[in-house]
Amino acid sequence: MRGFVAIALFATAVGMSAQGTLDDYRRAYGLQEKLNADKVMNWARNIEWKDSSAVFTYEVMTEKGRKKVTFDAEKRSKSTEDAKQSDRQLRHQPSPFRQKQRHWMETDDEKEQRLVESPDGKWEAWIEGHNVVVNEKGKSYSNKRALTHDGTIGNYYSSQIYWSPDSKRLFVCKRQPVERRYVYYVESSPHDQLQPVLHKQEYAKPGDQLPFYTPVIVDLNGHRLEASTEAIKPQYWLSNFEWTEDGREVVFDFNERGHKHYRVMAMNAETGKLRTVVEEQSKTFVNYSRQYRQFINHKKQLIWMSERDNWNHLYLYDVEKGNVIRQITRGDWCVRQVLHVDEEKGFIIFSASGVDKDVDPYLIKYYRIGLDGKKMTCLTPAKGNHVAHFDKQWRYLVDSYSMVDAAPVAELRSAADGSLIETLERADISKLTEAGWRAPEVFKAKGRDGKTDIWGIIQRPSNYDPQKRYPVIEYIYAGPGDAYTPKSFMPYNWNMTPLAELGFIVVQLDGMGTSWRGKQFEETCYKNLKDAGFPDRICWIKAACETYPSMDSTRVGIFGASAGGQESTTAVLLHGDFYKAAYSSCGCHDNRMDKIWWNEQWMGYPVDSSYVECSNVYHASKLQRPLMLVVGELDDNVDPASTMQVADALIKANKDFELVVLPGVHHTMGERYGEHKRFDFFVKHLLGVDPPQWSEIK
């Protein structure tokens, strides 16, 4: 028996040999330079159409250097010249001074003083003393007159003013402001002074009170109509205000707080009454970030995007009647984006995924369909993930397509029927392969229900040996709202390529709770972000390990940033029997601590116990596996306190873990320093060897 154990240990040692060595580190760090895009010959990039002509340009790398190609789609003529360094490639010396820029979380108080001219050019309107004021254009402002008198400091008229088409009425909202929440950061090591700098940033969080809007229509005689707010509360926002062409109504979007209802409303200019034009409702959430609407036929009809039948599709609405005329697109697939609506010719150009069966359902193609829902035509029929560049007249498109394991191809096609006009370029990746590039493998396996296909990729090191055993590391970002596994060709994958080179097999996949596989697939996340698709991920990794014996399912690590930082920590807290080590950067570890829009979208409103149950702070005492927490002290996306609160809970629970705070760093995976820490962390805990000294790695 002792002899058998000794042989088994020897076999394991042999299987793990030559992984995590100094040579592996040097090779991993060298791949970024070796595997660059310039080693891919004839890859058409920077594709741009020229003005409104049929001429477009693109750049390719050739044996003779970078070339700029100019192609005339009508004449089918091509010319080539040496490419000049573009402005985006030039390095500009950064300013030595601090640049104060408006942060994307800052909200407008809508008190801006500006003149809003009427369509007939005869009047100007603005806000003064919290009320709406008008004046005949060209006359002395001493003749101004107030149209409203009820505006106050706590319920004032917004500076966003909308004139009716006939210039006789104005639409404006009364706005009740709220106290703003701020997050504070200490910049410990500023580059321009010795003493630290305190930063203050507006930062609304789940449950915070939001401004309240009351729609008002007022005419030039001061006759005022105020809408009843019973049908438009609780409010997340009112937006997209727009008069109908006949001036009878103002149409706007009402996003209900909690996101279970989203409506397009219309306010009658004669009565002030509100009616519903479009209503979206869900027992979980309406994904409002995906909403698309466009008026056609003199604003009598509306093209609307909805997931109401489980799939993201387009509908045509009668605005006056408030009902569906027809569903334009249908099927077990998802419209991704509407690119163009040709009202005169009666067609739509859009992108979609999942139309083709028996292939990766995430691959994007482009289509044309009539407004009547007929004659749907694929404009980019080749197998692959497509990016189409259309000319400004929508006659032609340059189709650039590839897959993670297939080199890019560029084709010129007709935007009318997708017919091939000319193959422009076929990329040659032989030099990249010679430099050590190894294509990731697309892999699918059944998820938690034993029926649904889960898709992902497997990245192996360049010196992969199927006779060895490799720990598996998952890169995770499972934030709802999108799918994240790469689908297009990449010479170098920052998150996977160098890490695999140390002696790991690195994987990425999209489990339930992510997008573009139907609403039910995504709804797994609702009030349950801690799920993060882990039952699917574990099934998928186990299936991959059964298929490939070189993958060791007993040594699985995980890492991620932002939502992935939250999820990777959750992995070792709630699934520590499977995930043996986690690196987590800038995680939104408690959804009550993170930004309002992202978290209320998936976790709902009001804040309830589900927020607590999804909190890594709440589950911190369950840690039994190695964990490295990383945070940038100036993270202005996820409040850095979220990471520190997990650290505090771990300390109180007497848990061993590592904490890396990066001075002067914002939202990040860890930058160069954090990457090295991540390398060492997994080498130590999954390979079981001591990493080389940092000074030895050149």
C-alpha cells in the first residue's frame, strides 16, 4: 500500500512539474509583446466610410508595413498607400495640472439659465425665480412675463422646456429635489503635492430618495394644466419628452421605481390627462437599459423593443390607439440593436443573435426586414461574429467577421440583400501562431437543468501538454444585462492568455443570469445576484474536466473585478467545496453599497432582505479558502468601502485573507502590480509552489 501511495504522489508531482516556474513567468510577461495585432497580416481594421460617398478606407498590416487601403464600392477600384500615424496613435504629453471633469454619476439639478426659443422664432422662454418666464424675441427683457407662479425652492420648474410645434404652449416639469448622497475618497499619494487630497463625489445608492417630477403644460396666456401624478409614481425617472406633430399631446417615458413597469405615456394638451401608449410589465424586472423607441409616419406609429414574449423583439404600435399593430420580428432569438429605419422604403436594418440554430447562439449577424414583418434577409451570412460598417446611404456594408478560433475576414456586401460584392481581406495569423498564439476552444455543456446549453471558452498555455494535469481558473463577470465571453478573434486576451501561460487552464463562460438567451434565462439573477450562474458554471467546468483529463476539477480558482469581484468572493464563501481560491478586485460586495441604477435594476426596490442575503459581508464568516481582496483607493465606480467592509467582517470572524490597496488607482482589475499579485496567488495556492522572486523576472 505504501508503494502505491508513493507511486501516486510521484505521478502527481510529474503531472505538476514545470508549472509556475521562473521561465513560465518570463514567458507569460513576454506574450503581450509577442502576441500583438501587428503580427496578423491583412487584418482589415479602422474601417471608415468617407462622407456620403461610396468610398471607404481601412488599414492592414503587410510584409511591407502598415498600409491604408481606399476602396470605391461603385467603381470596384482599390488603391494602397503607406498608412500615416493617426491622431489616436499619437502620444500626447498629459497636462501636469489636475483636470476637473464632470463625473457620470453627477445629476443635473435642471436649474441652468438658458433661453429656449419657440419654433416660430417669436418667443423665448426660461426659468426665473423657480417659474416659467417668456418674452417676445427682440424686445426688451423688461417686458418679460411669468406664465407660472407656484414654483418654489422645494418644487421648482425645470429648465428643460419644450415648445409645442405651433409655439402656443410649453411643456415643462415641476421638480422636487432631494438631498444628495456623496462618497468621499482620500488620495493618499498625489503626484502634484505631498499632502493627501480628499475627493467628494455624488453617488446615489439603492433606496435613496430620488427627485420627483410633475408634468405641466402652460399656454402663452398662463393657462396651466398639471397632470395627476397617481399614474406616474413611484418614479425612477420621467424622460424622452416629445410633442406629437399635431401638438395635441406630449409623449414621454415613465420608468417606475423597482423597474417592474415601464410605460410610454401621453399628456393631453387640452385636458392635462395622462394615458398609456405602451406598457411593459414583468414580475421581476423590465430591462429598461435595452429600451428602443422610434416614431414613424408623422409620429402616428411607434417602433418599440420588448422582451414580452421572452425574446428581445420589435413591435409596431399605433400611438393614438395605444395598441400593437403587429410584431415585426419574432422567434427564439434576440434583436441586439436597431441601426436604421427607412420609413419611405419600409424596412429596418438591425443586428441579432441566435437566429441560426445549432451554432453558438451569441454570434451576432445583421439583418434587413420590412416594417410589415416580412422578407427578413441576412446581410452577413458567413459563420462568425460580425461587425458591419454601413455607408451613409445604406447601400453597402463592409462586413468584418471572425470567431475566437477563426481569423478575421472582411467583405463588401450589398445592404439590400447581403449579396457578396467582393472579398476585401482574409487575415493571415501564421506569424502570430509562430509567436506562440494558441486559439481558445469554444466549449458547451448542459447547465443546472440538464437541458440548457451553456457556452464558454477554454484557454490553454502555449506549451500545453495533454499528459499533464492543470489547475483550472475561471475568469468571471456575470453582471446581468449582457453576455461577456469573447466571441471575436483576439491576438491577446488580457484576462486569460498570460495567466494560462503560468501552467493553468483558464476558462470563461456565460451562465444563467446573463443576457441574450431569453428573459427567463436572465431572470435567475432577480433578487438573487449571489447565484451568479454558479450551478451552471460548476456543471460546465466539471463537464470540461471529464472531457479533458488534463483539467483538474479538484483545483479550481476564480477571479474577477467589479461585479466579477463580488462574484469571485461569493464563489469561495458559498461554493468553497468547488472553488479553492479567489482573487477579487473592486467588488460590489454588498449591493446596498453600490450605485443605484445597476443594483435596483436587478435587486428591486424597496431595499429588502434579499440585499442582505446577497451580501459578501453577511456571509464572510463562511470563508474557508484563500482569498485576495484588491481595491483602488480612488475607485469612483464601486465605493471602495464595500471592499473594506468585507475585510472588516473577515477580521471580526478571525479569517485569514490578503488585502491589497492600490494608491491612486481607480476601478481596476489590479493594474500591473495587481496582476503580479494574482499570478503569485494562484501559483502558490493552486500549483502549490513558491513563486519566483520578483527581482528575478526580467
